[in-house]
Amino acid sequence: MLTRLFAPKSVAHAHCDLPCGVYDPAQARIEAESLKAIDEKYAQNSDPEFRTRCLIIKEQRSELVKHHLWVLWTDYFKPPHFEKYPQLHQLFNEATKLAGAAGTKGSTNVATADELLAKIEEISKIFWETKQA
């Protein structure tokens, strides 16, 4: 009896967690741009305390890049997107690895940050194509 009393009267279906328009790869790109800037500043400064702060901030920013990419990958993109863009899973995998320990998180190489930015740009291009559809 109580089960029926508290059962939903209707079920709503939505394609995302929040209203349309809340997703944007720019969030990941901005964090990745800061990683590149930190790498450049790290290379120009020999102060050990400054360099330590750089590494700590890089770890945080790298995690934010991964977070923003994962939100797009798991919440925004849906099966029809993956069918139309079969490279999308691989692209996200490569981008999140570039933001991880073997990428920007564990490196001070500006070229690694550039690789990450290039992957995010590819994801962004696909994202905006899907938004136009």
C-alpha cells in the first residue's frame, strides 16, 4: 500500500543531467592552457619553492582537465554521437591520459601540454558539430 502511495505518478526522461547548454569543452581547454603557461614559467624560474608550487598547481589543474573531459565523455555525448564519430572514445582516452601522470601531470614539457590542447580542440570541434545538429 505505501509503495503505491509513494510511487511516481509519471516518469520524465532527459538526455543530460542539467538543462542543455551547461556543457562546454572550453572548461577543459582553459585548464589545459594554464598547464602550458605553468610549464613555461617553470622552465624560466630556478627557485625551488616556486617550482614546487608550480608542480602542485599542475597536479590540480591536470585533475580538473580530466574531470571536465570525463563529464563531456560520460554525460554529454550519447550513443548516436559515438556512432557518428567513432574516433570519439579513442580521442577522450588519449586526452585524459595526456592530462594524467604520463602526460601533463607528470611532465613539465610544453610540448605535452600542446598535445593535450590539440586533443581538446578535436573534441571541441566534434562537440560544436553535435550542438549544431
